[in-house]
Amino acid sequence: RNVNIERHTSGRRQGLFVGSESKDVARDLFAGIISGFVCKTVEYPLDTVKVLLQAESGSRGAKFTGPIDCLTQTYKKNGVFGLYRGLTSPLLGAMAENATLFVANGFT
């Protein structure tokens, strides 16, 4: 005779931040904030290069020969912080957007 000794959780996951609606929302909110932070931090230097190349496309005497040249020149001239100049506002926006999406997705 087989005896089923599985622990029943009513379809809910077990672990940190799990067990009630408020913990689920807190988990989704935290995950969304971290997700927005990581994504924007990785993406932003590439966006900076894109904007610099777009800004010079209409001018005579291009300073950059391409994206890699733009990245290296910007790094040499301004350091790592030159690639992240103006990050604060987009970072906060990405964190808020992802947190909202994660929480809303948790209710569906």
C-alpha cells in the first residue's frame, strides 16, 4: 500500500517572502526593484554611446569612427562615470516600472 506523505501547500511556493498576500507583494516589489536596477545599469553605457553617436551624426568632422571607438574615447576622457552620467533619473524610472510590472503580474 502506497502512502502519500507530500506536504500540501495549496499551490503556493515555500521560502522567503512567501506565505501571505503581503509577503508575495513584498517579494515581487523587491524583485522588480532589483531587476530594474540591474537592467538599467547594464544597458545605460550602451545607450550613452548611442546618444553620443546620434548627436554627432549631423555635425561635420565626426569625433568617433564607430561605437567601439566612442566607448573607448568616452572611457579614456571621463572614466567609467562618463558612461553613467545622467543615470539617476532613468534608474529610478526603471526600478519603479519593473516593480510595478512584477507586482501587477503577481495578481494575475
